[in-house]
Amino acid sequence: MKKSLACLKPVSVLLGIFALSASQVQAEDLAIPRSKLFALSSPGAKVQNETDLAQPVGGENEVSKALTARANKMYRQGKLDLAQHLFEQAIASNPLSPSGHAGLGVVLGSLGDYDGQIREERRAVELDSKAAIYRANLAWALAQKGDFSAALQSYQKSLELNPLLLEGAVGQGLVLIRSGRSEAGIAMLKEITRQNSDYAAGYTALGSAYLSLGRNDEAVENLQEAFKLAPNNHETKQRLAAALLETEKHVQAAELFEQLVEKNPADWQARVGLALCLVKKNDLNGAQTQFKKAMELDKTAAAAHSGLAMVYELKGNVSQAKSELETALELEPNSQFAQESMSRLAKSAKNSEI
């Protein structure tokens, strides 16, 4: 017998995917920090140009500079494997290049190798202790590993070196929230957006923070503001779609997820989001197709297995639902959604035996 859709909360699958996280600082150019940085202490402060902040102490040779430039280009195009190879070549050409190690670290972190990023960012800091962006990126990787104390210290050090490094301040606010100091983190992010009203990443961070805390209307409000400022930003669009789905605006959410999938068919996370929208529309076959495609794209995507289990449960295929949940829990033992779903199925089976 088919289950009622009302008893399930499909958006719960999303929350584990779009984990609360700051962006890495060097998203636009791994070797040079952003030049457009705004003061936190004074709304009227002038923009600071810091193009020399991250330059290697001993200078670069021409070969490593060329390789780093090509690596940056590949990273911006999403060609992470090629970017990694080029950064490794740059380091081979100049082992003392902090920008090379920092760039390689960002790529490794983007590939999910946080230990590798921590290693490379620490090496970059050793080679250039005054580069705030290296410490901010190190903090980002430490936060992904759950070492919030060390991440907070690294963000604080980055801001001591450069109080205008806005990404460092955003990261610090998010780490405060993830470490249980929600009020302090929210206050910091709100101050950032108040003083820097055209900084899309600040609104994205604040909206994501609200979403993680279940303050969904505030999440949508801030993510929509971010979307106005940066309509083509992948992370902003992804988070906004999740927030819209959480507030039962699944038609609008589906439009955004469809745009993400169209732009990047290999984006398994967007496919999971789209599948959840289809569940809301009771298009279970369409949702099943999207969940399976997400699993093909990433064999370790526990959320896709949890989502597929939800579809099977709604269709009344309990044995298949349990099988998918078991796989999800093997991949992600602490998945609250999978744990609760498994308990519900076990309880239902027990009741049916009575």
C-alpha cells in the first residue's frame, strides 16, 4: 500500500548535501586574492587593492608563473583534475612557491581531499606567513574536517593580517554557528551584510545559516537578495532552491534545480534537489529517475540512496526502501534522515505483524 506524502519530509535529504560552509577565498584566482574587499568596521571605508598580498616572498620563475596562470584558468572552468596537474607541475618547477601550494590546496579541497588541502595550505603559510588568504583557506579546510576550534583560530589570524578580508569574516561567522555559537555567528553575518549591501556571498552565508537553523523565511529572504546580486552563482542558486523547497515553494525550487542541471548535467546534488521537487509533485517515477542518475554520477552520494528509499517507501516497496537505506547508512552512518526512515520502516513492519 502506498504511503501518504504528508508523513515524509523530503527536504531533510537536502540539508546534509548543502552543508553550512563558507566559500574558499580564491575562487576567482587561486594565486591572487580578490581586490574588491570591504571594511567591516566602517561602512564608508574605501576598497583596498591587495594584488601583492599573496605574492611569493622569493618571487616566481617564469615557468611556474605560466603554469599557475593556466591552472587558475582550468579551475575557473571547473576542470579540477587538469588544474591539479598544472599546480603540481608549477610546484615541481618551484617548490618554494606559496601560491602554487595554496592553489593546489584549493583544488584538493574542492575535490573533497581536505587533508591534502590542509597540508598544502600549511606549506603555503610556512612560505609566506603574511598572506591572509592562505590562512583563510586553511581555516575552510579545517572546518570541513570538523576542527572548528582550529578553524576559528585560523580565520581570526587571517583577519589580524588583513581586517578587510571579507571572506575570512564570513567564514568566521559560519564556523561560530557550526560550533554551537549561533547567536554570535548570525550577528556577525548580519553586520557584514549591513555594511556591505552589494556583497552577494554575505547574503548567501546568512541565508544558509538561517536555513540550517530552521529559520526558513529569513533564509529565503537573504538568499533571494544574494540571487539578485549574483544570479549566475551556483552556490547561491543551489541554496535558494533548497530554501524554497523547505518553504513548500517547490515549483520555484524546481525551476532553479532544472537550471542547475541544464548548465551542469553532472551536478548530482542539483539532481537530488530536482528529484525532491518531483516527489512534492507526486511524480515518483520522475523522482526515481533523477535519484538514480545522481547515484550514477557519485557512487558515494548517501543522500541519493536516502531519497530513492523515500520513493520506494511511497510506492510501497518496503524491501527496496530498506536496501537503499542500508546503503545510505553504510556511506553516511550519522545520516539522521536515513536513521529515522529505517526506524519508521521497522516500526511499521512490527505493527503489521500484530
